[in-house]
Amino acid sequence: MNAATTGLAAGMALGFAGYFGGFWAFLLVLVLGAVGLIVGLAVQGDLDLRSGRQR
């Protein structure tokens, strides 16, 4: 799935959440989407969550 399709799906999900659930549902979908993005990038290996310092 390319970036445009992903953006379209995310925008539609946020739009439905805002329309049917109100502002708090919109925020919940937005936050959970961001968490899912971070977890997905970490699992895929594109995001390193470890700190730069080593002991």
C-alpha cells in the first residue's frame, strides 16, 4: 500500500470517528493510530526505540 492510499484510509477513519463519535472519538482514533504507526515502524525495523547511549 502506498503513502497516498494509507493517508486516504487514515483520513477516512478519522473523519468517520469525528462524525459519528464526536471530538473525543476523533482524538482516540488519532492517538491509537499514532501508537500503531510507531509500533509498526519499530517491528519493521525502520525505527530504533533504544536510546543512543550505551552503558
